[in-house]
Amino acid sequence: MWDPGKYLAFADHRSRPFHELVARVGAVSPRRVVDLGCGPGNLTETLGARWPAAVVEALDSSPEMVAAARARGVDARVADVAAWEPAPDTDVVVTNAVLQWVPGHEDLLRKWVRALPPGAWLAMQVPGNFSGPSHELVRSLVDSSWPGLRGLLRPSPVLDPQGYAEVLDGCAVDAWETTYLQRLEGEDAVLEWITGTALRPIRAALDDERWAAFRGRLAPLLREAYPRRADGTTWFPFRRVFAVARVP
């Protein structure tokens, strides 16, 4: 289950990659703009503001996220990204921090490119920090104490920029990566961050008591890896991978 409130707790940090991704989309007057994995809809709203004449299509696999988006006035629906197919008038597709959850998404990208009309834009962003301490510590803890959860963790579910450029070969591709040094605030800030995203499958698999035990074991490990500074903030390096393709 996705928690929109937990996800939006770091809204500024989570939204910056989206804005930098969409800034590279050069569409002027698209007919249909699609947000695959719209989350709580706060970023989908900016797509409608940029292209007010376009039909904005929004979907997410989480009923909780869709409910939050609809409360904002976004016409979102519950759907599986992997089953989505573009309508003939789809000129812009944005998928932000979603495809890391979809095994085999490379084939999905190729399929979408083949189905989109000439001149359409496909913009994607995925987190690329799966080898970072935050994720390594989670995997180590699962291996040592919660082996039944191993199947919920994928060690390297995304490609690097060149990998996505090759997947999108034949299009005009702009691919890059950025590591953001995020300044987080609050107690156990990194734990709170990953609770809203990477730890979601683990939270869903554990009852409240076991979840509290898991957090209790993980928290000091993350504090050591990401020490809190004298001013109360925590620096959290976060790598992200981007690709924007224009269909020929």
C-alpha cells in the first residue's frame, strides 16, 4: 500500500527530477499527455498547466494514490503501467520514478515507442541508487534476519543512461544521470525517505509488530551510514537516471 502523505513528506526533493525531466520535452501543442504513475497528482497538475489544450491522462497502480490525485482534481484512474497502451493521439508520455518497479520494462519502452505516433515524446526517470548504502543495508538486514523477504528486493532493476539510450535506439535520445545531494530534515530522515518508497514492499509483507522490529534494526545502521549533522540535517546522495526520446 502506498501512503500519499509519507510520499509527499519530501515533495520538494521528489519533484525536482520530474521538473528537470519534463523541461527536456520539446512538445509545443500535444494532443494527449500521459502521466504513467501519477502518484498523488501534484506533478500531474503541472503537465496540465504547461499544456492546457491537451487531454491529460493519468494512471497509477495504487488506489490510495489515485484517490489523492482525484481529490486534487486530476482525472486519474487505477491501472497497471505494464498493461497500458497509448491512444493514437498520444504525443507526450511521462513516467517518473515508476519503471524501477516493473520487471522487463526495457521491452515495455520499445513497445511504447513502436506504438507512439511520429514526433511523440517519451520521457522517463528512475532512481539509480540501488548500490548505495541505504539499499545495501536493507539487503544485508533481510539476508541476515528476514530471509523470507529476499524475493521482494531487486538488486539492480534499472539501466545506466547508455543502457536506456540503446533501448531507445532509433529515436532522438537525450540520456543522462544526476546525483542530488539531498539535505533532509528530521529524525531518522533517510529511514523516513525510504519508508515511502524502497521499503514499501517490505512494509506490506510485515505485520505492525514485525515492521517495528525491522525498523528498529535498520534505523541505527542508517544513522551510522548517514550521520546527522550538527544543524540537525542529514545529507543523502541520490542518483537518478533520465532519458527523453523523440519518436522519428
